[in-house]
Amino acid sequence: MHPILKLVAQRLSLGIILLFAASALIFGLTEILPGDAAQAQLGQAATPESLANLREEMGLNRPALTRYTEWIGGMMTGDMGNALSNKLPIGEQIGKRLGATIFLASWAALISVPLAILLGLVAVRYQNRWPDKVISGSTLTFISLPEFMLAYILIFIIGVKLQWAPSFANVSPDMPLLEKLHAISLPVTVLTLVVLAHMMRMTRAAILNVMQSAYIETAELKGLTSFEVIRKHAFPNAIAPIVNVVMLNLAYLVVGVVVVEAVFAYPGMGQYLVDAVVKRDVPVVLTSGVIFAAVYIVLNMIADVVSILSNPRLRHPK
Amino acid sequence: MSEPLLKVRDLKIGATIYPPDAKPHDIEIVHGVDFDVMPGKVLGLIGESGAGKSTIGLAAMAYGRGGVKLTGGEVWVNGRDVLQSSRSDVRDLRGGEVTYVSQSAAASFNPAKKIMEQVTEAAILQGKFSKADAEKRAIELFRKLDLPDPENIGTRFPHQVSGGQLQRCMTALALCPQPDLVVFDEPTTALDVTTQIDVLKAIKEAIADTGVAALYITHDLAVVAQVSDHIMVLRQGEMVEYGDVDQIINAPREEYTKALVSVRSIEHKEKTPSGTPILTVENITARYSGTNFDVLKDINVDLHSGQTLAVVGESGSGKSTLARVITGLLPPTKGRIHFNGRDLSNALSSRKPEDLRELQMIYQMADTAMNPRQTVGTIIGRPLEFYFGLKGAEKQKRIQELLDEIELGEGFQDRYPAELSGGQKQRVCIARALAAKPKLIICDEVTSALDPLVADGILKLLLQLQKVEDVAFLFITHDLATVRAIADSIAVMYQGEVVRYGGKTDVLSPPFDDYTDLLLSSVPEMKLGWLEDVIATRKMQSGGN
Amino acid sequence: MRIPLSAMIGLILTGLYFFAAIFASWIAPYGMAEAVGDVWEPSSAAHWLGTDQIGRDLLTRMIYGGQTTIFIATAATILSFSTGAIFGFIAAVSGGWVDQILSRFVDLMMSIPSLILALVILSAIDVTVLTLIVLMGLLDSTRVFRLARAVAVDISVMEYVEAARLRGEKIFWIIFREILPNALSPLVAEMGLRFIFMVLFISTLSFLGIGVQPPLADWGGIVKENKDGINFGIGAALYPAVAICTLAISVNLVADWVLTRTTSLKGGRG
């Protein structure tokens, strides 16, 4: 087998192991911490008898390992059990909400990725001159704010004062696309700004790193124009680090989306998770937590695989 | 007489430096240099680090590396001052009229592109050749440079060929556009000595065949003497001496040039071994964990008290691994080490304090061998405190004695390593080793990172200390000149084995085995025509480079 | 020693914030939970920043909120650093299976975004200031672990550490005299960044309703309490944004300065 395929296969199997380990960790954490789903549901009203009855009813008396295997098996077959708070099937809820979240996150990614790479290139081209300083300064500001605060600043200015976009992201599945986009314009902007800031800083660093290589000097000494140097020599070597940066920041979107959905009352996975946490609905928290973790792990894994695939030393072994 | 191809007048070069606790400011690193290069002639630029030779070389391409700025003077190439040229004219100059060969071809080739594409790029871009012609020419050059499989080597990626081959590919890259002038910037310095000779020969023949002019930059006078017509000696941004190669080598006028020419001519008479050895290495075999081959195979050597055993070999010969085994950092798989009348235990952790004290080590890079956060006093004082329990005034006194011994004197105790020069740093490391009153010091390439004159000073100091302190040296080096200067006995290592071992005179006298012959003959000598003589007479080709 | 202007501004502002946090009860004009005016009064001489959604003085809430936020963030940073750095150094110096176990566990923890992990845990335990500090500190210690381990590994392969081992020095000397002095600057710079992250983290948790619980004020909570005002054009919820942003930028400026001083490491007694 080609050594690179072996490396990729290794990385993929490692990712799968990690997925299971992460789900076990999340499951285990809710196990070893004081209190369980039954207690959480009964709250202050719990008496020893009612607790014991509910545990019996929910099957919490069986060994943790059995319950974990059942739970993870259910996850994979789509049977995720029912929510504690309203007894609705979790799988159905997630089916609806996952799509909405992916819709929101994809638009944010679609805008922020090209913009981040472009701004990164501009910052490198004008390194230490005013365009670089303006870009770096403003991204520092965005990094220094929690997502929800940035969201309220935008709501205040754009939603309330200027009235350009709705402050709440009311979307329903049967809305036409344009209306949907109008509804989510503010949350998409917030996500874009936050991700853009991180992504652009890392892109800039990655390109600068490539530009300092000796082979860039070789290209300059061949009489290439600075555009040709970038296109022919810097760019092929910068793709891998940039893709890596993009993937890592898309993983970051996973976290951002939780908060932003809560702010804009957007009916996605993030809001579902936060609601469940507030209501102490442990089964919902477990399931949606694992889904978020899985997305994060998979994106990170793609980043790793891309950097393996783009390494010429690995692609063309001796 | 024809016009010079390159005419440099009063060239001044500056750089901006950024000290940590002060404002950035400009300094001048080249203070007005003049020289000419005639068409088809080779000028050698020679000097120690900080002489400004690379910077001057790049100025011929109107290029300043990093923060370097060409601040004054004129650089005339083909009849125009390129410092005043337009951007597009400078682009025609670079890669067209003047090309560049760097010290590290491995870093200078783009890892993502095939060799052929990179070799022909400038020739095609400058409009000198069509793609097909450029590739034909490249293959011609590959052949001329003795590269294996010249037809197909261009289809490989840079990491798929060896260092010596890549360095020749870089030469092909520079010659491909048919330039008028090539700047060679230490092109063989990073190579092993037996590889260097072949690359040197290839470069010399390629220069002769193509009739190109060259600036050959190096710190090694013996190397530059083989390829140049004229030599310019530089020191700290100023010209010391200029002359034809015969005059510089055989009749230098300036003191500094004389010192450079006579460097490594320390006379050292070999001492004959007597009594029982202080160190006996018996049947040592070793491998690194996780590998499946032995890096050391059945090594047997002795070292007598107060004498020097030089272990010579190229990279990968296992000479540094031998040092790791003796110090206990790498336990051997077989064999034993006898030291000062005792058996040394294999692992460092189980050695007795006496063993640790009596066996000290000095490293190649003094920079990383000293904690940057400790003062010279702390660095030298710690062994005194650790092994002998010295404290207070007594310790201070001993530190000063040691500093005097290494010729540093007063005022160094409170300095940090960053405030010392390269030679001074290595001296402090020597003092740290001496502080333990050792019986044996392992010196691992201790002079390799230093300029020749500084290295000479260190070698003289070591020889003198050996007399005074009666300490034995295990001297690991790739440099045969160093060996001649300091050794009493020599072990030549090749691919994990000792291929020749004995007293210095015996080892260095014929008849030789093939490898020793190759190694000895590859060391550049300060003699005109040496390169041709060697190529004509040697027995063995260097392997695969 | 010369301190650049940006670092000076950062130092002064950071100092001001900590001063206000420590002496909150002397500085604040009113009581923390005291209703002193009407709902969402605009700013006036009596209430510089106006009042909040139940008529409490907003400047007072902001000062006390700063106290809570900065206290929790500082405590969590200290916890995260002591745990992360100690385990990181141990992993680097001992190597072998100790390093393997610690590093693989940290890999696992870091494969899940810390906000998600925090949400999962907070859904199952009682939320108090103490549990928040412990939770945030431990979750974040994984990042410190990675940095401390990486820095220590880089240093422990240096020849001066090898020289110390060859001399026969004990592990205690090697960690505290050879490695720590050289690892300090990057760790201190990172400490600033971790502190900012903690401020953002606790604010986010409080905003989501699972961090600091009312009536205790904190910056995230103030946004949550006053966010409905925004729809009426009342900016009370935005003051914490200004506070967090300026604090974060000031700490960043200081951290940058510490880092550049490190990269130009030149002896010095720092």
C-alpha cells in the first residue's frame, strides 16, 4: 500500500476511536457527577421513594456499560430516546434542527472563508503598512468580544437603530430562500465576523511563514514578479496550511453557533442544547453534545488528512 | 583590455537592527568596497562570519536579504549601474544575466515542484530558451555535473535526491539561463568532505565549459584557491587584500591573510601510549530503540591518560553515537566500557558520582550547551558546588582561576552567554568541564561551528590544558586538519565501524585502505592544483553523491 | 528598561480594572442589589450609566459585575495554570508511559469543544461560583498542559539540560533551575491570553443562564438581564461589551509585549 494511504487510514481509524472515546467521556461525566437524570427531573421535590421509582422506570438501575452500549447503539440507528421535559422523541427534534443549524453555519462559512483568505493575502502583501494594521487591529477587537455581545451590538445598531435586518431569526421550513436569508442576515454576520477574525489572523501567519522560506528568495532571484512568486511558488505551499486553518475555524463555528442561536432564538441545534441544559434535560444534552463533538472531531480529522495529503514528501516518497 | 563584466565601486550596505530594549536603528555592515570581475573569470570572496561576503555577493543582483539595504555606491553589470535600474530591468538582471547558488539547496528548492521545472524556470521566463530547448540544456548540464540518470533526474522532487546531488542541481539551475555571472554562496559548506570534492570538481568544470564568470563566496581559503582566478579577502565589511590566487596563497601581504593561510598548521608531536589505558571500549555494539540496524558495530578502542584519541568520520558514521554510549545516554546492546580502573555501568542513572565527575563533555554548539538564563559564574560554579561542595569566597576564587586558565580573565563572572562571542562561549564550556577535575573530556565537534582562526585558538588552548591538567581527550570530528593538529591516536569510522585505528603517524601513513584514502585525500589543501591531483589519483569514489 | 507605549497603556488599563474589582464596595456609588431609580433611566448626574431593568444603578452593577467576572476568571486561570503547568512539566521530563497517558487523556479532552463539555457537565451539577471556577479551570488546563509540555520538551532536548543530566543533577534541579527559568516568559504571555478566554467563557455561561446566578452581578449576566431593552433602543446591555473589549485588548497588549521580549531573549535578569 502507498505509505500515504496508510497514514490517512491510520488517521481515520484514530478519528473513529476518538469519536467513541469522546462519547464515552461525555456519557461518563454525567455518570460520575453527583445527581442523575431522575434527580434532575424531580429537582427539589425528590423524595427517596419517588427517586427510586423514577430510576427504575428510566432504567437507571442497570449497569452503566449496558446503558452506554444501548445509548450509543440507539444513536447510530437513529433511535435516540425521548426528552425528559416534554417526552418528545429526540431524534425527530434533532432531524429538524440539525438542518437549520447547518444552513446557518454554511452561509457563515461561505462568506467568511473567501473573505478571510483575501484579507489574509492583503495583510501579507501590505505587511506592517496601514492595510495590514487596520485589518489586524479590527480583528483583534472582534476576538476580544464574546459572540453574544457582538450580536447585541449589531442588533442595537443594525436591527433597532437602522432597522435594516430583523433582530430575531424567525425561520420556518416553508419560507422562500430569500426571506430565510434576510431573517438570518444578522446571525450570519455575527458568526462571519467572529470566525473571520480568527481565520484571517491564522491565514496571515501561515502565508507569512511560507513567504520567509529560502525557495521564495530563489524565485525572487530568478527575476519573477512578486505576483508570479506568490502564484507559482508561495501559493502551492500555502494551500495546505490554509486549508488546515479553514477547517480548524469551521470547527470553531460549532461553538459559535450555540451561542448565536440562543441570542437570535434561531430554531437550531444550539438553542436546543442550551434549552436542555437550563431544563436539566440530561438525555437531550448528552445526545446533542455528542453530535456537536462529532462534527468538531470530523472537521479536525479532515484538517489532518488534508495536511498529510498535501505534503510532497509524503506524496512522492523516495 | 576589455570592460569588466561586474564593476563595484564604493559599495555600502546597511541593515536595520531591532535590539530588545532600545529603538530600532540602522548600522552599516559593508563600508565601501571596490572590485571588478572580468568576463569568464572567477573572483573568490573570502572572510570569516560577519565579513559581509554574502551580502556583497547578493548586491551584484541588486538584492538585499531580509532587512538589508544597499545604501550607497555603484554596482555596474554589463555597462549599467543596477542600483539605479528600473524594477523591470532588475528582473531581467536576476535570473538572466546574474544567477545565484545558495549554501542550502535543500531549502532553496520549492518542495512542491519537480526539479526540472525549477531548473528551467528562469531560462524560459527570461525568454532565453523555449521550454524544449531549456529542458535539453538542463539535461546537458545534469550530465556535465555528473548527476546520475541525467535524462530523468529532473522528473524527481527535491526531497528525492541526496544533498550533494541537489547542490549540483542548484548549479544547473544557475547555469541554465546562460548567465554572464554566477554568484556561488558557500555552495559546498554544508556537505560532507568526500561529497564536497565531487561537487567542487563539477562546479569548476561547469564554469570552465560554459565560460561564465563567477563570484565564489566561502570561508574556506583552501576551497576558494581551487576554483578562483583572483581572491578578495574581507574582514568586517572592509577589504583586507586583493590579488591573484597565486599571490594570496603563496605570498600574502597582510597579517590577516597570512593568519588565514597558515591556519591549522599547529604542530603536534604524537605521544606514545604507556601503562594501562584510562578508557577501554570493548566490543561495543549499539542501536537506537525502534530501529532495526546497529549504528555501532563491535567497536574496540583505547585511550591513555593525558592523550588524545581522535574519532574521525563523516555524518552517519556513528562517531557521535559512540560519545553517547560512553557518557551513558545510550546503553549499548553488547560490550563493555572500562574507565579509570573500573567498569562503567551502561545506564547513566546507575553510574557513581565519581564516574560522572571524571568524565566530562564539551559540545559543538556552545550556544545551546549553556543555559541562557545563567551567568558564566553560575555555569562554571555549579560543578564546583555539586562535586566538591565549594561555597562563597572559595568558590569565587576557583571560578576566577578557571577563567584565567581559559584566558578570559576578570569581569566575566557576571556576564550571560548571549554577551559572549562564539569563541568565548566555547571557552566557558571548557572551563565548566575542567571545573570537575575530569580524567577524560569528550569533545564533540567542538571547533566545527567556529571561524578558522577562532578554532585554532581553541585547539591551542586544549593542547595546553592537556599538558597542565593531564586530562585525556576523546575528540570527535569530521575535520582531518583538526585531527592532525591535536591527535595522538586516531580511529577512522565508516558506517558504524572502525575501519582504521592506531597511532597518528601510522594511521596517516600509507598504505591506506580505500575509505581512509578517500577521506584523507578529500580534505582541501592550501595548494593550487590540489583538486586536479586528487581526482586523478584517488582509489575510491565517494558513495552515491 | 524601556516599556513601549502600547504595553504601558495595557498595563495601566489592566491595573485600573483590577483596582476597581478589588475595591468595588468602596468605589461603587450604591449597593449591589439596591433598586434606586426607575426602570432603564438614561444616564444622569446621579446615575452615570443610568439604571437597569429593575431600577438598580448600572455603574454599580458594572463595578460589582467586574468584581465577580474578574475574580472568577483570575481564580480559574490560576487553577488552570498550576494544574496544566505541573502536569505538563512532569509529562515532558518523565517521558515514557507517564507522558503517553497524560497526553492521550488531554487529546481526548481537547477533542470536544470546551463550551460543549461545560454545558454537558453544568446540566448535571449544582452551579455555584466554586463549581464554575473548578470546571473552567480544569477544562482550560488542557491547553496549558499542551503549551507547558511543548515548551519543556523543547528545552529538555537542549544540550545544557543534557549537560546537567550528565553531571548527575536530580530532576528537581533540572525542572526548577534549568527548564523553568527558560519556560517562564512564554507561559506568562499565555497566562494573559488564558485570562481573557476565561472572561469570555464565564460571560458566555452567565449569559446562557448557567453561569453566575442572580442577584450576584457579572458582566455576562448584565447583558442577559438588560437584553430586552435593546429592542426599545436602550443600550444598557452594551456596557459590558465595552468593558470586556477594553480589558481583553489591554491584557493582549501586555501579553504581546512579554512575548516579543521573550523572542529577543538576551541574557537579562528578567
